[in-house]
Amino acid sequence: MVSTEEKGSVCLEHGCSLCCLDTRMPLTKHDIGRLRDLGYKPKDFVTLVGGEKRLRNVKGKCFFLKDGRCKIYRNRPEGCRIYPLIYYTESKKAEIDPDCPHNQLFQLKDEDIKELKRIIRTIEKEKS
């Protein structure tokens, strides 16, 4: 049976956490603050890569992944919320991640692309 939290979430409905393995998910200050408010210490879940704050991997998986499930699903970072939509900076193109095993179940919507670009602008601004 699918729980209320899982309804409407392709990832939860299919028990998929592939994108949480060796993640390179960027974090905004808002993401970090929200998770800090939940009692998590940034030093435990944040890593700095090229001036960008990202989710920390522990043994090849996201710090928040436990037993194949996200411990902070309702409060997950913005980038996790919008995945599998990804943005290629070189081509300046947004698309559904071809590596997502359930990518055919997602639709590319204009409002999602706008949200992704907003997140990218926020992350870029916070790096400088």
C-alpha cells in the first residue's frame, strides 16, 4: 500500500533512491537553515565543493538517506524537490535527467524550468 506521503511521488511510489547515491546536490542558505531548524548540524550534512555548498555523501550515499529512504523528505532541499529536472550550464538547457530510471514518468513543465533557474541563480549568488 502506498502511504499518503508517497502518493504523487514517483520516487517514493517506486522505492527509488538512485539519485541519492553519490549525490552532488547543491544547497541554498534556505535549505541549510531549514535543516538546521530540524536539529541537524551543517557540519554533518554540508560539504564545500568549488565554493558551492552541497549535500554530504557518507559511504557513497546522501547523509539523509537511511534504509533507502530520505529521513527529511518533507523538508528536503529545493534541488531534491525539483529533481529529475536538471540544467546543463554549458548548453543552458533544462531537461529530465536521462540517468533517472523513471524519467519517462515525469513531464517537463515551464513552471518547473523557471523554478530550477531561480534555484540556480540563488546558488550562484550565494557562491560569490
